[in-house]
Amino acid sequence: MRKWSARLAALGVALLIAGQGTTAALAQDPAAGKKVFRVGATQSMDSMNPFLAVRLVSTAILRWTYGYLTVSDSKTLQPSPDLAESWTTSEDGLTWTFKIRTAKWSDGQPITAEDAAWTFNKMMTDEAAKTANGPAVENFESVTANGQELTIKLKSPQASMLENPVPIVPKHVWESVTDMANYDAEKYPAVSSGPYIPIEHKKDQYVKLKANPDYWRGKPKIDELQVIFYDNPQAAVAGLKAGDIDLLGRMNPPEFEAIQNDPAIEAWNTQGRRAAYLQINHGATTTDDKPVGDGHPALKDVKVRQALHYAIDKQKLAAEVQNGLAKPADGSIVPPMYKEFFWEATGEEKVTFDPAKANQILDEAGYKKGSDGIRTMPDGKRKLEFRFSIHTDTPIEDKLAEYLTGFFKEIGITLTTNKLDSSKFTEETGVTGLFDIAISGWSVNPDPEEIMQTHLCSRRPNAAGEGGGTESFYCDETFEKLYQDQLKELDRPKRVEILKQMQERLYTDAPVIAIYYPNDLEGFRKDRVLSINPIPEDKGLLYGGSSYWPFYTVDVKAPAASSAASGGGSNTGLIAGIVGGVVVIGLAGFLLSRRRKSVADERE
């Protein structure tokens, strides 16, 4: 199976290289002597507004644009100075004072604590401004500024204060925005405090950023950074092989295997910051505890959820669905790259692949098998037939569905694949609750508090279907108490232990079931990239990392003259790209569908 998928990927890439689609045609030839770094992405910006943007590509670009109070250290991932050059806290942990460094916005205006205070206060008073990072200010009592001194008063101690994920925007630019929910922030050049300044954005095509000459750390080594959006992974890989782009991240195994033997490309394979898991509809409710959706009632029973867990052969999924480029998950939603916070089950608590035990659990719970081998509810009125929601345009999820269907059949449960486009998927699995089981995942930050927040009662949608950001519709007293406990615990080792208890609770109660931790699969052109520092520096991530370090440190060769290899933008290239896509569909069955939507696998 692995060889076959690799051959398909290679065939798709070979056919697509003949000509690129519209996005590849937009990769522009750099002028002689101008250093341009081109990054490919199979996901486009959802918004240039940092109060609204949630997609991974969006948050990455915003990290390159705006400063934060702190940034992850490139070696340790611990919080280190960014716009805040130093900070102090009161003995009771309720008052934090940050000294904002003396620096300038890209329009020449000084950066002051007023910018940070305005940013946080806007989020505290405007519901729309809470869209991307609302939980980050929920515990704030007040935020004030005095020159370069920012003071944040908390309702209760908050151990994660130095991990604040909010980009600081310039007050003098943003205070005139009256309708945050509908503001697209498409004014260029943007006013930036980070290493780059956005200068152009063509929706679903590309974003261009120029180096910020006044960046307080110093101007980046390159002159321009381009992010080029591709319709599908195969086209993006073809662009990398053809030299239309210099780097491509977040590949699936078939695409990664297609570049491994290319002498011009450095194949980058390391631990990733994602967990892939099954989201179980254990009884979806709104914030006022009213049932919502049509989840199967059997999934409310923790014994059924635990039986599903025992029925999954995670070793096989990692080996055959992810082609060995993932680690089977014997833990929960925090991946092993974060060694300090990673929790893994051991002893009797560890759920191993054991269909016999899964069958025993269901037998003892009264879910009897009928003559057709399918189990029914204890009252005999409904069969255990579950839907598995996946994305229409993600072939690897089809493969996962095939395996899970076989695993669950062995324990008397029928699984039917339910393919949804990304907007429908997000709506049904995060708002309306119209699902049974769904594939999900998240990119975890160095401090896992953010991903823990997605399983809080408050993250469920309200009665009107608004707000939320839930990953599981979870609302559990034990989990809530542990969350509050870790929030107040300022002794780091003790807090780490509480966060591990939260992971253990998710593991045993099983509102989500982690299946594997995908490797970080990337590639960059050896003939173009002179140097780039991953995050963390010891074989860490490039694209999709938790800070701007790789893209601030990157250096590339400056062309002596315009190169024809960089695209061209002609109709011939466009037509060839389309024809190539059709041939691949006809011969190899590839799904070269558009991937420009916010899908669960691509969230921050």
C-alpha cells in the first residue's frame, strides 16, 4: 500500500510539472540581486485581520507581521522577550507589569504600551475581536498603560501569562475600525512591528511581504517573502520540484515520499506539533446545557467510547495510513515533541489494541449482537451504526475511514463515512452537533493551555449557535477544576503535573481519542536556500512552527538575472496545469480538489 501511494504521488507530480495552475503562475521572478523567498501553501488566508484569523497559514503570516509580548525561545521554547523586554509580577500573582521596548512601527510611529493596552481592551469589550484569541483575555480584570509600562490586573493568578498568543496591533491604525467582524484589514503596506511588512494580498493566490528595515532585531537577510497558495498538495509538490517555490511544509506522506529522492530538495522529517484524534459526539450541548445535534445515544456511554478505543490498531494506522511517518498515540492531545508537558498512559491505564476486550466491554454493558453481527442498544431499539465525518477533499482521511470501518466491524459496530466540505464539516462538528465521530486535530503551542481551553464548557456554542471554538463539546467538572487549578499554579513543575492530569482525564473519559502524532514533513530547495534555523533549533519545525524564527533567519541566493524557472504566468502554464490535473484524475484516481478552506486539520 505504501509503495502504491508513493507511485501515485510521484505520477501526479510528474504530470503536474508539465505546467502549473493559476497560483504557481503567480510566483514571480525576482529582480537581479533581490533575495526573494517563496513558500508554498495548500491553504489560503482566512483573514488579514489578526482579531479574526484562525488558520495556520494566517497565524504564521501574522507572526511575521506583528510583535507579541513574548516569543518562544529558539532553543528552549520557553517565553523570551519580544515587544516586552522585561516584566515583573506582584507577590499574589494578580498584577503583571511589562516594560515595552523602545521601537518603531513600520510607518515611523513609536511603539508604546498604549498599543498593547488598546489591543487587549478591544478584545475585552468587542465580541468580534475575541474570535481568534478570546480566551487569552478572559481572566483579565483591567489593562492600562503609562508610557512604556503596561499593567495587566488579573481576576485570579494565571500561570500562562507569558504565553499570551495575541499579536499587538498599532492603536493609531486600528482605533478607527468600527465593525471588527467585517473588517478585512486589506490596506497595504500594512503597519508592522515584526520582521516583515505585508505589501500585497491576492485572495486565494498569494501574499507578499517585504523585509522591515526598522525591525528592532535588525532587518531580515532576505528582501521579500512570498506565500503562494496552491489548489492541492500535488500541485504544490510539483511547484517545489520545478523550482517555482523554495519551501513547502505540512505535507502528507505520499507527497513527502515523492520528494525524498530528489537531489535538489532537502527532505525535512522531524517530530511534529500536531495530534490527530477522533472527536466523539458524547452528547453535544450548548453553553446553557441544552442538547444539540443528532449524535448516536450509545456514544454518551463512556463504556462504548472506551470499547472504540480498544478496537483501534494505532500501530497499523501509523504504519499504513501515515506510511510510518507518525507516532502511534498512547497519550492524549499534546504531542511528544513537547517533552515537558507530554503525558503517556502506562500500566493498566494504557489502552492497547485488544478487540477481545472491546467486545467484552460491550457485552457486559448490554450491547448485544444481532443475527447480522451488528450490536444494538440495551433496549434493542437502535443498532450501533455510527457516521464518521471526514473532509471531501482529503484523500488520506478516506484511507483512515477504511481502516476504522474494519476495526469497528470486528466489535459489531457499523461505520459509515460521511464526506463534508470544510465549511459544513466545521459547522456540524463544532456548532450544530450533527455527527457521531469525526476526524480532528490541532497544532499545539509550547504551552498547551490553549488546546486545553478547546475542551472547556465555555467553548461550546451558545443557544444561537454563536461563539464557541469547542473541539469536543466537552463539559466535565473534573476537567474544569483541573483547568482552574493549573491556571493558578505558579510553581511550574506542579502546573505541568496538573496539565498531565487533564490529558489523562481526556484519555480515560474519551470525548476525543488520539490516534497518532504526525511527523512534520517539509522540503526546501538546496539550490536556493543558504540557511534556515528551525524552531526549536535542534531539528525542529520550519513552516508552521510556533514563532517567526525560521523565516527571520532564512537566507537565500540572489539571482544574477531573472530566471525562467520561476513560473512565467503564461496561459500555456495554466492550461498544462489543468490538463495535468485531469490526467492524474483519469489515470491514478487523485482527488485534485481545492483546499482553500478552513479545515480541522489546518487550524492553529
